[in-house]
Amino acid sequence: MRKILVTAVLSMLVSFAAATGEAAPQPKGPNPEVLNLALKAIACGVASGDLQAPPTLTLIDYSLPSTTPRLWVFDRHTGKILFNELVAHGRNTGDNMAVHFSDAAESRESSIGLFRTADAYVGHNGYSLRLDGLEPGFNGNARDRAIVIHGAAYVNADVAKANGRIGRSWGCPALSEAIAHKVIDTVRGGGVIFSYYPNAAWLKSSKFLNCRVQKDPARTTVVATN
């Protein structure tokens, strides 16, 4: 079985996410297997030099319905879940369940894979956060497609209850207007976003999911496993 050495901070993050029965309970955490994939992707990205150690991890699990809070923001220093929110997928990605993903311009589909957060700005959708996709073929065109985090009136529990799903974006991971600004200010400027869906091609080919991190006191190396 392949093994990956993860830093103590990442191990602590898993412990916090899995913890239950605490005096001050956290929101329900994500699927542990999906979280472990996100942690592996971060470890590979940092070891390969594609990432600086990010202060936050934002995990989006697009295998869950849009009516479920499927976005989590973790503080990587403490392991604490800072946010657990509804998040929209693209209009052509699916109805309540996400099915189709694309990195193509004008596809109006969401993208999967590892992203790095950049700068915040005020644009057509109000206060927004630019994202840099780190996986060509899956999210590398995020900047050109203007795939950003922003607030949207169609992302809320009332819409979900009335329609059986929340509203859909043009591919952006849109959040509720009530929380978007806070989330953006928390994760901007070097945080990591891991957008998950069990897409066979991505799981097999992603360099952030198919490496072996080897660590010793002198150096860290990354070895591809596919």
C-alpha cells in the first residue's frame, strides 16, 4: 500500500475534523477519504514547490447534493472548521447533483482539482476572489474563465427548499451573500481550494494525487507514481 508522510499539522487537521463528542462541537466534517485526498494533494504540492504551505484548506465535495453544505474551510494551524456552507455548481454541471465538469471556456460547468486563492476584487458579482487552477486540463483555465468565489442570492436554504436544489452559477463556486465576504477574507492570498468529484481521469492523472512524498532531515522529494 502506498504511504505518504504528512506533516504534524496535517495530521492534527485530520484529528480535529474527525473529532466528535467535544464540549464545543464543530460542524460536521467532510468524508474522511475525501479529506485525506485533499491533505495528500497539499503535501504533494508543497513538496514539489507548486504551493507554499497554505494557511487554509477549502474543501468542496461536489459528489454531494447542492442542498447539503458541502464546502468546508479549515484553519490548517489549529485544525478548526471555520465554515461549512452551501456552494453552487455550474449551470451545465447538473441539477441538484453535479455530474459534468469542464475547464473549457463558455462551458458553464464547474472545474475540479487543486486551486490556489489569489486577490479579492469588486466586480460584476460584487466582492469576489480570483482563483488560480493548478491542474491543466481540469482547472488550468480558471483565470481566463473568470472562475471566482462570489456571493449569490440563489445560494440559500430557502431556494433549496422551494426548488429541490440551490441556484446554479456559470461555473463559479458561489456562496450565500450573507457569508461570501467573510469566507473570501479568510481564504484569500495563498489558501488552497480542493474541489473533489470522483472523476476517474482526474483521480488517475492528477500529479497532486499520484505522488509519493519522501522526507528526510536534509531534503524533501516527490516521486510520481503513475
